[in-house]
Amino acid sequence: MSTLWHGRFEGGPADELMAFTESLSFDRRLWPDDIAGSRAHVRGLARVGLLSEAESTAVLSALDRVAAELEDGTFAFVASDEDIHTAVERRVTELVGAAGAKLHTGRSRNDQSATDVRLWLKRTLAEIGARLVELQGVLLARAEAAGETYLPGYTHLQRAQPVLLAHHLLAHGWSLGRHVDRLAEVVRRVDVSPLGAGALAGSSLPLDPDGTAADLGFAARFENSLDAVGSRDHVAESLFVMTLIAIDLSRLGEELVLWTSEEFGFARLDDAYATGSSMLPQKKNPDIAELARGKAGRVIGNLTGFLATMKGLALSYNRDYQEDKEPLFDSADQVSRALSAMSGMLASVTWVPDRMQAAADAETSSATDLAELLVADGMPFREAHAVVGGLVRRALAGEGTLSALVAAEPVLGRRGAALVAPGVSVRRRTTPGGAGPGPVAVQLERFRSALDRWRASLAR
């Protein structure tokens, strides 16, 4: 078996070595990026006279044919293809002979692979960003349509204060927006070409890394060849951002699991975004939400596993870096699918306002409003807290309804009892960024503008 490195060795590689070290089974998805990098490299070699015009034309034509074969599935991989880089070079050489053998001039698989991954990341992170914005658009549309529907806001998963449904949905929207910002920042750091760094030290040949960087659409080329091929912090950072996205989707999924249960009954799933039971005819299961929650653990594992891989590696390139691709590809796949599935699920879910509002109208949900009424009258908050807390305790002990006890309390009376009425508390949230109708109307406008900015940031 002939390899790219067979000249140094008397015999061929053992089958066990090839089986353990191959990466073609997962890195073949990089073929568009490998072809793009090879085209730029060939054009760069031609610019500095390392390839003749005829050789350059022949190799570029061969790369076009290889791309077509990979695209339509007719490309024939062979046993000696260790990775996608080997496969492409082998096929180009088959097609154009000696000119193809010059394709790797001044290039190592170290800088080649690093270039491919950065090209793939630029494209893929932008696609994930687009799916994030799509989900934000769904949240905005549902928030706009929710009107003055309200539900309990929770702390410790205990009912706390009523909030508008729109406010709750937009809370997720703002959080997702920070991930769009993070993706844009990661892409800025990814947008550096390693091509021309060689195995680790550059080359004695008159290469043109600035030209190939520009050719490939990178914002800049590397500054240090050791760093170019010996660093994967951009992979770790990409995994980290995808992990944060997965965690937020998990939290949103957990709420949908709760809200669509009979115990909460706040929402009903569309049949197209739910599954049934093989045994229990009555079941309608929120599998998308549950898997968004479950796959977050998988994505967290990809990040932590890769960080452990990197932690003890001296400069520069080590074969351990081959382990960057599988967790990276898997996390991107899982997060992308989860974003699309959650968008469909949220767009089609039916709210049950009566159940939401009945839960939010529990008399104790107005406790803070009662305390703030006393504060507005001049009572210190801790004293007001104690007064209202005592009334709540008596109501829970069965001495009467909270509204009746409040009405009988001299410092509260009818003014206080009016605050316990259904739908009153949520309308009293008036501070900027708060959960009442006034601030939420402002928030909707601000979110629409922010969503336009997030969309624009992905286009840059």
C-alpha cells in the first residue's frame, strides 16, 4: 500500500495501524473545503512560478473533476486513502500524472487540514447562526400573537409572580441573541488562514500565504507557523458556543415538557411535532423537547472530551488533533437539528391561556404587590414583608381566603384586596424590562430591531 509518507519506510503499514489512524470515515465531509484549499494552493504555486501555466490548468481541471465525482457519489475511494486529503491528491495524480504529484508542493497535511476545518467552521457557524435567528423569529412571532395572555413566572419551580407569555418567550429570544453575538466573535477568530505554515515552520519555497488567504476569503493569514498548525482553541471555542446553545435549548425543552404535561396543561403539541407510545394509546409525547434536553449532555461531553485531549500537547502539531473533527461535526449536527426541530415545535404549539391564567391568578401571586403597596405608604420593606407573609401563612392555615384577610387588615383594606383580583398583578409590572404590558410593548420593539441587527451580523 502506497502512502504519502512511504519513502521513509521499507515496508508497508500494518492493517491495524491503518484501521486505527484513518480519518476518512469522518473527514470526507470536508471535501468541498479541501478542494477549495487545493485550488487556492495551486493558483498560489502558479503565481510564484512553482507550477507552469499548463500544469496549473491541468491540476485545476482535475480538481474540478474530483469535486464533481465527490458531489455525485461516483468518486472511488481506495484502501490507501487515509483521509480526504490523501484521497483527493491520489485521484488528481491519477488524472494528470506528474503535474498532480506537484499538488502538495510546499504544503503539509498539517496546514491543509487546519485550513479545511477553518473553512468548514466559517460556513457551518454561519448556518447555525441562521437557525438561531430563525428560532428567534418564531419566538418573536409567538410573543406578538400572545397579546396579554399571562402565566406564572417561576423561581425554584415555585409560582412567584405573573408575567406576560410574551415576556417569557422573549426571555429565551434575548438569550439566543447572545449566542449569535458569540458565533460572530468566534468566526472573527476562525477567519485566519493557516495555509503556507507547512508542517510547522513554513517553507524555503517562495510561497504566497497572503495571496492564498485572500483567494480563500480569509480576513488574514497566520502570524506564526507553529501557532497556525499547533493550536485548536478556535475548535474548543466553537464547541463551547455550541454547548451553550444546546444548554439553552435544553432549558426551553424542559419548559415545553412541563407545559405540555396534563399537570400543567399550559400548551398542546401539534401532531406533526409529537410522538406516540407503542403500548399506551393515549400518549402524546414531547420527544423533540426531551431530545433537545438529552442531547445537551452529548454536546457537553464533546466539549469536555476535546478540552481533555488538548490539555497536555506541546507545540506544534500532534496526531491527537485528528480528534477535533468528530466532536466538532457531531456537535454541529446535533445543535443544527435541534434548532430546526425546536423552531417547528414552537411555531405549531397551541397555548391554553385559561390554564395559564388560572395558575397565575392564585391569590398568593399578588403577595409582592401587597408588600409594595405598604412600601409606597412609607412602611419599611422588611416590615411590609412580615405583614404580608403573616397574612399568607394564615390563609394557608385555613383561616380564610387571602383576599378576605387582606380586606380585614387595617393597613391594607379594600385597596389591598383589589390587588388580589385576577389579572391585576401582571398589569402592575411597569419598570423597564419588566413583565407587564407597558414594558413588554417596548421590549417587543427593541427585540425586532435587535433581530434585524443579528441577521445583519451573520451576513458580514
